[in-house]
Amino acid sequence: MAERVGGVVFVKVDGQQLRAKGAFTYDLGAPQRKAVVGSDGVHGFSETPKAPYLEGEITDSGTLDMSAIHNIRNATVTLDLANGKTIVFREAFYSGDGTVQTEEGNAKVRFDAVSAQEVG
């Protein structure tokens, strides 16, 4: 039986839904590991923290306050996926560059967070 694995997504900031447009990319923020190699082989690995993030585009409708988006701090951001999963970003903050394209009203958004969790 075929099942839906992609497509429709919903993005919410503190429960308020944004008008998601196109593909979104996210990272749960697992530590970045890099091999430590010596002349005699692999010695192990080093590990550095990485911030979880969510990025994509939303539609800048006439009622969207881009200044309010830019000022988002300490928010809960959720991404509901077509496959039934929800990704929850806690203590999230806007970290995008503020770019808005006028042809279709696309506004690029990026939220970095202190933690993220996959639910469902």
C-alpha cells in the first residue's frame, strides 16, 4: 500500500500558522562529528554542538507583519509534515536575513532553536 510521505506542511509559531510555501528544510541539531585521524589510523572523533533549525519560504500576505517575524525570540515553532510527524523547535528565534521577493510574495524564513524533537 502506498502512503503519503511528502507534500503539504504546516508551520506554526507559538500556535499561529504561517502560510508555508514550497519546500522546508530542517535539522534536529544532532552533534557534528569529525574523524580524528593519525598516521597510524583512526583515533576516534571530535564532536561539536549544532543548533537545530527550520528554513523555507512563507507567503507575505497583506496581513503578515514581517517586523514581527524578524523579532521572534524564545518561541515554540512546529512543523507538521504530510507523513504525520511533527517537529517541535523550542526556544526558537528568527535567524533569517529578511529577504522578501515581490513577484510572488515569498519571504524567506529561518528559525534556529535551542532544542528540537521529532514527535509522531
